[in-house]
Amino acid sequence: MLRFLRAIDRKLVRDIWHMKGQMTAIISVIACGVGTFVMSLTALEALRTTQSAYYDRYRFADVFANLKRAPNTLIPRIAEIPGVAHVQTRVVRDVILDVPDLPEPAVGRLISIPEIERVDLNSLHLCSGRYIEPGRDDEVLVTDGFAEAHGYYPGDRVTAIINGRRKQLRIVGTVLSPEYIYTIRLGSLVPDDKRFGIMWMGQRALAAAFDMEGAFNDIAIGLMHGADEQDVIDRLDKLIEPYGGLGSHGRKDQISHRFLSDEIKQLERMGSIVPSLFLSVAAFLLNVVLSRIIALQRDQIAALKAFGYSNLEVGAHYLKLVMVVVVLGVAAGCVVGSLLGRHMTGMYAKFYKFPILLFALPAKVIVMSFLVSLVAAAVGTLGVIRKAVRLPPAEAMRPEPPTSYRPTILERLGFASWFSQPARMILRHIERRPVKSFFSMFGIAMAIAIQLLGRFPADSLGHLLDVQFHVSERQDLRISLYESASWQGVHELQHLPGVLHVEPRKMVLVR
């Protein structure tokens, strides 16, 4: 097959074969960088596309507010705020759930919904079962994650402590909500579907259970296109302040959306920082290898030019060598990145509750990977290739002249006695070849950065957990009460067997 190639191209194939070990190492580094790049971008694209489509289809609200209690007569006044398109008022309460397979009680958040299903803000996606029926005060819909964690199916029952009374709730369906893509309780570090679940109950039944007939304590608002969100929040706060308003906030501060948005930002950073480290190391390796090749092939370069090959053809010859490495590295990286991206998308599907989360490898990601790798390779090799192109044939036939060294600037300033002979040799070499020295230091720095970056998440998480649970929160058990309790409750806890110390505190939400 080689006989059909030009002589200079046969030389390229032989050079690659003779340096297959070095080429494999550089291709592997490029593949790592491209793989991380592809993995991050594909997972990012999956999250962004799914989030946008989910929010639009199920009408995720733009503004949220909590308060103690307000009459339904306030709803028209909220709807009159400039920029408000839709208003949804609800009754929301946290209750204790008696779950048989847990040694301690779980927490359930009951949210009121219309007894007749209709398109509204924060609409529900039904995964199994059916919607609640009018007039049934014991029917609830639960999050799919909570049902899966406990093995609940439509028709099963769960016991809840509602306003001080035990009540059997019948699960009629499992759902997903854009409001609880990331189901986490306020103050928790990670989601826990076993100990925290969201339940939706009929408006009349939930209002009657908590003496909230004709009233509400939670607001969700959809804004008109181009509305001033902050102005709506300010006006809403003034309206609900007399009714125990706990503060309004926009979508960006909604806890589920915030966690998802932070994950998207983290993917964006990982997709730019980590690949740049690997590709920087690859650029350094290409620079070193190509410099060595050209230094060893001075006589071959002279022979090529003597046989009539132009400077452009000689430069293209070495550029092809770089392109082979880049293309193979990008191809391997895209394969590895797509596999990792598919795996990461599957991991996200376990934490973020979407109706569907699809993985795709867009062509633009492959093109971007190739261009980024090509730029990195160009930075590391164009200077070396230019040096080979400019080498005159007569000069190339002779061995490279010995390097001319002279005292460094530090020696000329009178600091020669401060350095040993080997140290002066090192300083003279750095000053004599500043570009090569810079690339060497830069490559080593990037390699160390990769090592640190790989160990950073585990170390930082370990430090976070140590500070949180051994320095800040040193208790073995925390008890949260919905209403304030007297000191008698503290004394009763102090007399429980095994209790060494009880520290009461009062927490009040402020803005």
C-alpha cells in the first residue's frame, strides 16, 4: 500500500510507526481532554434542553411567596399587580409520616391542588395511577421518588399526623413536578427520598384539615413576557406583609431550580477547565516531540529540499504528523466522551426527577472538540514547524552548532558566588532557551494541576462534612417543632434515658 504514496508521505508513515509509543501517549492525553469536553457538553445539553422543555410544558412558576395565612379575597389584588399573568394560591404544610420501614418518622409536604384536574402553574406529570377524585379527602398523589424508595404503588396507604390527628392517606398516583426536580428539604445537604416526600391533596380536604377554608399560605405566580420580576416581588411583599408574609423570591432562588442551575454552571466550568489542562499538556508534549524530531532529521530536511520539495511541502509534512495525532485523539476522545456522557446522564436521571432525560451527541460538539484540539496543537507546534521550514538546505546538512552560553543576568549582577556550578548551568540553559523552558514549566504545571483537580472533590467534601458535623453541628439528634414549645418540653427531653445535654433554640425565618 505504501508504494502508492509519495516518498514524503511514506516517510510520514514510517516516522509515525517508529514513534508509536510517543504518539500513543500524546493521543491518550488528547483523548482524555476531548473525552472530558464531550462528556460535559453532552450532559450539559441534555440538562439544558430537558429543563427548558419541562418548564415550558408544565408551566413552572416565575415568582414564589410564603405567608402564614391570607384570605382568598386577596387573590384579585395579587392578579392586578403589573406583569402578573397567572396566580396560583395553595395550602402547604409539612406533616409527620409514619412509615413502617423507617425507625424514625419521615416528613411529608402536603400541597393542595384543584380536585378537578386542569392546566395550571407547576402542573403535575402523572407517572402511574390516576388523578384524585372530588370529594375524597384521603386521596393523595406522591412523588415518584418517594414511592419508589418505599415500594409504594397506587392503592397503598400511608399514615400521616395532620394537625395532631392520625389519618390514613390513600396513594392514588405517582407524579413528577417541575417544582421538585431536585427533592430536598430546606437545611439538608442531599436529597433523601426515604425521609422526605411531597404529596398533593385536594384543596378542600387539606384546607379543612388545617382550618384554612377560604385561605391560603403559599403563592406561585407566572409572569408576562418582559415583566419586571423585582417590581412584582416588591409589590407582592407589600401586599402579603400584613398576613405574615415570609418573603417572596424569584425562580432563581427556588431551591430545586437553584440546585439544577448550579449543576449546569458546574458542568460549564468543568467543560472548559479540565479539557484545557489536558490539551495544554498535549501541546507541551507535541512541542517536545516535534522539536526532537526536527533536531534529529536536519539532514533529511536538507535532502528533501535538495530534491525539490518546497518549504510549504516540508511544513505540510510535519503538519500532517500533528494532524494524525489530533484526529486520532479526537476520535478516541469522542468515543470515550460519549460513553461517559451517557453514563453521567443516567446518574443525573437518578437525582433530578425529569419525565425523560435523553442523551445525544450533536455534531457541533464533535466539531468544537476538533477545533479546540487543533488550536492546542497549533500553539505547541507551529513555532517548531516554522523553524524547520526556514532551515536552509546547506545549513541543515551540517550538525547543529553547539549552543553558545554566557553568564546569566544574575551572574553579571555579581550573584555568581551564590550558585553552585550545576545551578549556574541550569540558569544559563533557561536563559538561553526561554521559550522551551517556558513550555516545559507550563506542561509540568498543567500535569500537577490535573493531579490536584482529580483529588480536589473528595478532599473538599471531606472537609465540608468534617466542619459541618464535627465543628458546627455536634449534636446526635435534632428535633424540629412546627409550633413553639415551652420549657417543660426541654425538661422532659433532659430526663430521657441516655440524654446528656439538651440545647433549645428558636429559629425564625427573616428576609
